[in-house]
Amino acid sequence: MAAVQLSGIFKRYGDTQVVHGIDLDIDDGEFVVLVGPSGCGKSTLMRMVAGLEEISGGDLMIGGTRANSLAPQQRNISMVFQSYALYPHLSVYENIAFGPRIRKESSASFKPRIEAAAKMLNLGGYLDRLPRALSGGQRQRVAMGRAVVREPSLFLFDEPLSNLDAKLRVQMRTEIKALHQRLKNTVIYVTHDQIEAMTMADRIVVMNAGRIEQIGRPLELYDHPANLFVASFLGSPSMNFAEGVIVNRVQGPGLALQLADGAQIALESEPDSATPGAKVTLGVRPEHIETVTPTPDATLEVEVVEPTGAETHLYGKIGGNTWCVTTRQRSKVEPGQRVTLRLPAEHIHLFDTESGRRLV
């Protein structure tokens, strides 16, 4: 196992810089997920850790050793790719054994490791099969078995579940997390799927445009996003937003957020930096909104109703923006009806509209 430190890491292609001064410390045995939209630099950052991309600047330390100039095979890492990268003419056993054979290890030394990995990954009955006779989930387990047999100090996963269907994705992310809990290796996992990040990570690193937006435990980021980008990226359905201007309340003391349509939402939590005239964006998650309240903060004309079984999602517009309200009751609301909403003060997030930074 190994701790990983990235200090001022950046990547430049010619005059174009795509990764900007990344500082990140990963503890020995930690499961860290790099998450962000396509093109944010997360895979490039992982490839620099793996030695598949040259580091343009900064320092990479793996297990206390500076790794900038080390060849990939000298870094004691194993990488699992999106595409499985299996040899179609080799059996499952020979695919898993490929690395040890290349390193000229004896069959007696690696055979017990292969059998243990196959048992751990439920591949014991498939060792004689070719990859074409396997399902997508089984092929991904073979790729993981090949990584496990090497006994690396660091696992790198680059969007390994992207090619799987929805049910298999859920199953495989559970298996990867269980594998980490057994082996306790350090893991860096790249995905654009925020559900994968929330359910698997010890810590999440949210990236955007080659920079880190926020680092923290999943629920820390979910409950206290540092800015509008993190707030909008984490959560499904995503957080609701309404832009407005801070004004004095029409009724009673205190401040309110006045929306573009003239409606006001009272602010029970008033940040010092939010004075009358300030442009602010209010955010609240769909599951935190209360419906059918006699003293509403807002009303929603329902345009779409989505029953999912466990929940019902109601969609409509507030302040010109589409909002989602999630309720666990079997709602009888129909499109065209209006529902009254309460936005609990403890669940309201306020952001500076121009900078995007969190105010409350």
C-alpha cells in the first residue's frame, strides 16, 4: 500500500494548459474518487499518476518516492480501464496470469494468487472460458483480477463501469467497494458519474476545467458544497436554483430574495455579505422541500409528474428556472395543479451569483 502526494501538478500541451496546479494528499489505504464532467482533466491527472502522461510540472510522490520520472512498471500500480483490455484468444486464467508470465514469475508462485483472486471475484467457474463467452460484468471482474494478482500498492480505476448497463453498474460498484475493504489498498477512481462517487468514495475530489473545486467526504460535499458548481454537480435530481436580489421583506422584519417574477422568498439565515441589492442564488435540494404547507415560501405549477415507486418527482418553474420537488408519498398531484412549498431554513443554500462561492 502507498500514500500519494500531488504538489502543484500541472499538464500542458504546447501553449494549452489543461491541468492547473493540483495539490492533493491521499492517505495509505484510502479510496479517493476524482469526479467531474467530461473534459475536466480527471483522466489526464490519473494518467500522470500512472506514468502514461508526462508531468509538465509539480511533484508526484508515491509511497514516499518521487515518481515523476519513474516508468509505469516501476510505480507498483495496477490500472483497470473502461475497455477491459482483455486478450480475446486467451482464457480467463491466462488473461489474469499474463502479467506474472511477462515478469517471468514461476507458475507455482502466481497460481495460488490467481485462484485466490478468482474466488474473491466469483470467477472460479470461468477460468477456462474465453472473454467472448463472458458477460460485461464478468469481463470487468477479469480485468480486476488481473490487477489484483499483481499485488500493487496503488489501484487506478479509469471509468471502469461506463460500458455496463444500469443494473450491472450497481452490482459492480458494490463489488469494487467490497474488494477495497478486503484488500485495503490505496485506490484512485475516476468517474463522471456522481452517484458512483457518492456511494464508493472515502473522499471525493470534484474537478472542473483542470482545477479542484472541493475535496471532502461525500456527505460533507453534498450538505455543504463550496460553490455553485459543486452544488449543481452532486445530487440526483440536482439541486434547485433561483437567482434574485436581496431586498427588505414586504411583510415583517428581515430580508428576502426577490425573484425575477417578483415573488419573494423569506431568508431566515441572513449572511453578513448579503445586503439589500446583492445578487444571490438560492439553492435547495428536491428532497428537502416540504409540500402542502399553509404558510408557503413559494408555489409551483406542476408541469411533469414522475412516479418512480419509492418517490415521486414533481417538476415546474420557479423564478424562470425548472425546479424538482421530491416526495416519498404517493402523490395524487396532476400536471397543471399548483402546490405550495416550504423551504426549511436549515436546508437553504445561498451563493454569490457572480463568483459562485457559498454564502450560507
